[in-house]
Amino acid sequence: MSPSRFFLLALLVLPAGARAAPTLTLDRALSLALDQNPGLLALQSEVAASRARLEGASLLLQSNPELEGAAGPRSTAGTRGTDFSVTLSQRLELFGQRAARSDASRALLGSAEARLAGRRVEVAAEVREGFGRWLGARQRDRIAAEALDLARQALAAAETRQAAGAASRIEVNAARAVLGRAARERSAAALRLASAKAGLLLLLGLDPAEPAEPEGDLALEAPGPVVATDTLVQQALALRPDLQAARLEVDAAAAEHRLAGREALPNPRLGVSYAEEGDPTNPARITQAILAFDLPLFNRNQAARGVAAARQQQAARALEALTRSVRAEVALAASRLASAQAAAQAYAGGLLAGLEENMQLVTEAYRAGKVDFFQLLVIRRETLEARNGYVDALEELLAAKAGLSRAIGSIP
């Protein structure tokens, strides 16, 4: 059993009250999403439908044989009899209609498969971003919980100092206000955490109410090798599934245009007929070959040819526009990643460690009466804002990496 199947069973089979929240890793989340995402399942059905249309277009004969029969009485000079005839005919396509129809259906199948591959790339990027939001929301929730605990400690210290005559009522009231704000921020952080979890589980095709915990924390990884933007653009032009789908749409439109032109030509219908004349005195049996075809005098498939030509032009222009858009997307994604990497590195350069040290020192100084409450408040607020800023930077870095993978068209 695959890890994704095992995790799915752990979520759906065991009673909710009888299991601990399973741990969800990023790799497992990707596996679940690529296997269970509702959007991907819908596109898989579209691919199956396109494959069925290709099978139909590949039939040697697109129309069924036609069987026609006729019978009726014959009366001549006082004699009566019965005449009957049977005709069997088949319409043939002799001008390349089958090849053009098959080419169009094959290109549309390839386009559907490319759209499915493109959606897989998008889902993978969305899962990476959603997993990062979940981790970030959990870390912010922890920071908010620590801030709430610190606010309680500060209020207790302020009340102790007031009882000893070392603090005023204003200081105690300020500490209570800080505690109220910290409690509100903790509630907001818990709500953001629940929202991030629900968003990711929905993306995975799971019930948002199911218990689950993400594995690990957001952390700064060593930056990978720098790749030139031009190289990334060339990779995107070669790998992007939506570009492949657009190219195949152009091929399909060209084949449909060719088919519309061939459909204007008269297609013959070949057949054979057998008839018996029921004259009792002189019965006759007649066998004939049949050749019939339409005369394209009025309807020469003008509408279908015009629509096909317009669609071919539209598909070509859409491909040109998408190619330009891809170049811009890759350049923007590369720039975003570089900025996110620089921002995260700035936090990791000793800034947080220094602020944490300042918080410990000022807390001890406040308890010893060396600094007032408002100095303590400023240092704590700066430290908490810096910690939350670091989480924001790490979350943005993960989202930027996912965005670049999406822009290139790859699933790392």
C-alpha cells in the first residue's frame, strides 16, 4: 500500500475519537493531492473523453451502410404480381477526411493530456504554498501563545511591583491592556491556523474536519545554485504543459480546417441493388451497381470552413500571447525568489538571536526594577514582530520557490 493510501485510510477509516492526529509531510501531501485532487480527477475524465473521440475518428468508415427495401403490387392485363427491390449502399471518404479527422482528434487528446499535466504542476505548487502557510500559521500561533504567556507574566510582575510600591496603577493598567491585546492576537492566530489547515486538506481532497498535523517547521535552507533567467525561460518554453497544449491546439485547428475543406468535396456512395418484377408470365430479376454523390452547388461547407479558419488564427494568436506571458512570468518568479531569499537571509544573520537576548535581559532588568514597563513593552513587541516577520519571510520564500516551479512547468 502506498504512503498516500495509508494516510488516507488513517484519516477516513479510524473513528475520530480513537486516533491521534496523523502527521502529514510535504511529500505525502503532494502524493495525496496528485492522486485525490478533485480538479485533477475532472481533467482525467476529459482526457478519457478525448481518447474515446480519437477512437471514433479513427474508424475506417464514419457512416454505417444503408439498407433500403421496397415492395408493391403489379397489375398488368388482368394479371397480378408483386415487385420488390433491395438496395445496399455505403458512403465513402476518398479525399483524406479520415486522416484529417484523426489528426485533429489526436492533437486534441494531446492538448487534454498537456492540460492535465499543467494542472498537476499547478496543484503541486499550490500544495507547497498551502503547506508553507500551514506551517507558518502554526508557528505564528506558537508565537502568539508565547506572547500571551509573557503578557500574563508581565501583569503578574506589575502587580507584584505595585504591591511593593515600585510601580504605579498606570503600569498595571497598561499591562492588562497588553494582556487583552495578546489574547485577541492569539485567537486570530488560531483562526488563521484552522483556515490554513482547511485550505490544504480541501486541496488534497480530504475532509477539513479530520485531525492532522504538519511535520516540521519553516526553516531557512541553503540557497541552491543561481540559474540565469534566460536559462529558466528556455526551460519553461520547453517544459510548460500549457504551452504544449497551446501548440497542439494550433495543430488541431489546422487539421479541422483541412477537414472542413475536404468535407466540401462530394463523397461518393457505392452500392448494389437487387429487384424482382412479379409478372407471372414474364418474371424478371434485375441486379444493378449504384454510384451516387452529392452535387456541391449550394452548400460547399462555407460556414464550417470559415469557422475553422478563424479558430486556426485564434489558436495561433493565443500561442503567441502565451509565449510572451511565459517569458514575463519566469522573469517575475525569478526576481521574486531572489528578493525572498535576501529577506530571509537578513533575518537569519543574527537579528533574531540579538533580539531574543535583549528580551531576556530587559525582562530580568524589569523584575529588578532597573527599567520601567514601557521599555519592557517596546523590546518585547520588537522581538515578537521580528519573529513573526521571519516566519513571513520563510513562508514567502517557500511560496516563491513554488511559484518559480510553476512558471517553469516542473514538479520538483
